[in-house]
Amino acid sequence: MRTLVHLSDLHFGRVNQAIVRPLLERSWAIGPHLVVISGDLTQRARAAEFREARAFLDALPSPRIVVPGNHDVPLYNVLDRFFRPLDRYREHITEDLSPFHVDGEIAVLGLNTARSLTIKGGRINRRQIEGIQERMCGLGPEITKIVVTHHPFDLPEGSPHAVVGRARQAMAAIAACGVDVILSGHLHLSHTGHSAERFEVGGRSSLIIQAGTATSTRGRGEQNAFNVIRIGGKNIDIERHFWQPEGGLFGIASAEHFEETPRGWVRAA
Ligand SMILES: [Fe+2]
Ligand SMILES: [Fe+2]
């Protein structure tokens, strides 16, 4: 059994400060084996924002898998944007842009989908798709395989956003290597989808799990939220923890249960 705390879209620089301490306390109380942060650590990729994000990360349980988001690339400084897009992220957060965690039960690979050329959108490149194959294809079926990106592979109904660029090619590699779960953010909305509903994936469906924004003041109609994902062999449970401002704490608002079948992951009763 493995427990993951999945946070996303922290957006230091535009954070509801009342949430930070309760979120840290809740994360420690859950006692995760791994914390995943799926990008947008800052609002405008400023050094001061990265320092705040760094302090927050250091106060979380570890180990951690962190990937950058589009907000972690400078927007207005064109030189920084095109020639040093992730310098501040690398200085303050991590040099590793494809972090990997593997133990006896889970393998988790983070990929950077933030790009200089697109303001909001993201992309996976060929090298990263090869990285999924190198890291994941050789692992046995007893290991639950998880890929982490900022930009999503699936969207809630009616979403104006686009899925990550080259999603179709990446999904082919993901399906071929038996990747079980994709964790993303960016939408500031909690959502769970199945790859088989959006992609032709050879009859095997991965879970596509979005986390809302953990701490940003831009909730897009949803309270601040994060996911707790419990993985036990052929079972995955997803709890959505939503901020309750009146109580000043996070509460579990919903739980979903999934089972692994020959067709991949399906929702269970
Ligand atoms: Fe965001
Ligand atoms: Fe984003």
C-alpha cells in the first residue's frame, strides 16, 4: 500500500496565506510515502516567489516529485523567457527536470511540459516519450506506474483548455508500457478521467487524475483542493480534500474507487 499526497498549482505570489499552515499540517497527518507537486509553484516565476515555494516544499513530508508549470517560466521578460526559461526554477526548486521515484510498489516519473513558446499550453517532446519507455517499460506488473505532468491529458466536459501537445503520441507510449496513472494540474479543477475515453489506447485504460489548486486565490469556481491517492495493488482510491474556509481546515469532500481489470482501470461501485 502506498499513499500519495498530490498537490498542484501552488502559485506563490498569489496564495491564500490562511491555507498554507493547515495544508502542511494535513499533509503530515496523512503521512504519505510520496508527495507529488504537479507544477505552477509560482505566479510569475519571480525569485521571491520561488523562495516562498522552496520554504513550503521544505516544510512538506518527503520524498517529493516536483515538475514545473507554465507559470514557472517568466512571462514578460522575453530574454529570460526564451534563453533562461527555467533558470529560477532550477536554482530554487531542483535541477532535475525528469525526477523519478521507484520502490517495491510504485514508480513515479515527472516530466516538464512547460515551454517558452506557448503562454499557457504545454508539450511533451520525443525525448520525454522515450524517457517514459526507458523508465517504465521494463518494470514488472506488480509496480503501479505513474507519470506526472503539469498540463493535462484529459479535460472535464466543456473545458476551454487544450490537452498537452503530443498527448496522442505520449499516450501510445504510456499505454504500451502499462502506465496506470497520470497526475496533472493546470486547470485549477479536480477531475478524474480515463485514457480510453479520449485516446485509442489498445483497449487498456489509464486513470487521468487532475488536482485543483492547493493554495492559489484563483479557484475557477472550486474551493482550494488536493488529492490523496492510495494505491494497493489492483485498487486505487482517490480522496478529494477541499478547503473549508468557515472551519479553517481541509475536509474530505468525495472519494472514488478504481480497480484494475484486463481493460485497465475502471471505476468500482
Ligand atoms: Fe495554475
Ligand atoms: Fe498552469
